[in-house]
Amino acid sequence: ERVLGAHDEL
Amino acid sequence: MNVFRLLGDVSHLVAIIILFLKIFRSKSCAGISGKSQVLFALVFTTRYLDLFTSFISIYNTVMKVVFLVLSYATVYLIYLRFRSSYDSESDTFRVEFLLVPVAGLSFLENYDFTPIEILWTFSIYLESVAILPQLFMITKTGEAESITTHYLFFLGLYRALYLANWVWRYHTEGFFDQIAVVSGVVQTIFYCDFFYLYVTKVLKGNSKLTLP
């Protein structure tokens, strides 16, 4: 599951 | 970072630069959908709000700034600098039919009901349909300059490479971003018929893409 708030992709 | 994501970002950057240079050097935005470019500027604006709040890497920050600047500069060229060449009669897609469902869905289906997360989700959903006014304009005019097709090719290729990036990240780090993946699949599917035309017509050396 994706880490909330941490969008490391463009 | 993996090679698919890097190639995807480069492909995205190439697409945006191709379009900007095409308009800037030909001093014309004929055949270009201003509506799609406004939607892309909106995608970057709502997605990169964390530009100043969360630092990921120099690369991440630089690319976000470059995408924002070039997308707004392109909108400026279309609607202000070279607006006499903007073909508004052919750019008639009803973007409200995109914005309302996308906005509604981003409130319903998101990871966290906070403003920045809903706006990020909105940008992901919007990006998957943002090219539709441009594809609609091409079907309406029945043709597209070859430089425009190269723009669309790299733009479509970028999200296809991101699909490969997500497969890679799933198998190497268990990363799975369902909202981004589903939207990315939808986005790439919209390009499929264009990819077919691009390979069968443009790469055969035709000066421009004319739809059958």
C-alpha cells in the first residue's frame, strides 16, 4: 500500500 | 528510481518540449487543442502542490518546476501570444464533461480525505482524460501535422513506460498505487488507436497524419 502523502513519482 | 520511470519522465519531457518548440518556432498553434493544454497545466498544478512542502530529490523538484513552467508557457503561447492561429472552432470538446466526473470521483475514491490528497487524486484522474480534447480535435479536422503526432507519441509512451515502472516496483519493492495504475491503464488505452495510426502512417514517411 502506498505511503500516504509521500508521492515520489512525477 | 528505475529505468522505466526514468525513460518515462524523459519521454514526458521530450513530448512537452516538442510541443512548446513547435508552437514557439512555427509561431502557430494550428491543430493544437488549447483545452488539453489547459487541462495538463491544471494536472501539474494540482499534483505538484507538495513542491514546497515535501522534498523528495533534486531531480523530483527540478522536473516538477520544468513541467509547470513549460505547461503554463505553452498555454500562454496558445491563448495569448499566438491566439490568432488558435483554431477554436475545431477545439470544441466539452471539458466540463471531464472535470465534473473527475472531481466527483476524486472525492469518492482517494487514499485520504485531505485537500492535498484529493487534489493529487484529481490530478491523476484528470491526466488520464486530459488528452481527449486533442484526440477529438484531430478526428474532427481529420488530420494532424507530423510534429503533433510525435508529441502525442512521446506523451502516450510516457504513461506506458510508467505502467512498466509500476510492474517493476511491485515485484521489487511491493509498491502498488492502485489509483495511479488504474488511471494509467485507462490513459494508455486512449492512445492505442493513435499508436496504431502513428506506426502504420507517420513512420511510413507520410508528411502528416490524415485519418481515413
